[in-house]
Amino acid sequence: AGNMEGCLRRIKEDVEDIRKGGNIDCTCLDFYGQMEVLHDDALLPHFKELADAIQLSNGIQRINIDDIELRPSALRILFPAME
């Protein structure tokens, strides 16, 4: 539960920063060196918010993803924003 709460907090913070025009390095999905975050459908709406923010941004230079399980349902939401 702690990992899930931390993941949600990080996504919300990055979405807010991106919408304000900042945050050219998106690190909210980077859990390197921490306990891995397993897939949870509860994250899907938050992935959608992140993808929407990225698509409307002035350009994200880097999106770091590490130690988070992304199943096809999550990838279908995130990948179009990363093209």
C-alpha cells in the first residue's frame, strides 16, 4: 500500500508540474532502487492523466521508467504519449 500511495503522489506531482509548463524530465515512474510497484488497475486513470499532460506539454525530454510493472492496459495508455 505504501508503494501505491507513493506512486500516486509522484504521478500527481509530475502531472501538475508538466501542466504548469515545467518538468522536462518525468521521473514519477522511476522506482529504481526501491521496492517494485506491481500493476494495479487503480493506477490506470492516473496513467491517463499523465499521458494527457505529456501530450499537451511543450515537450518532455526524458521519461524514466524503472521497477514498475506495466501491463498491456497501462502501455496502451502511456505509449501513444511517448511517440
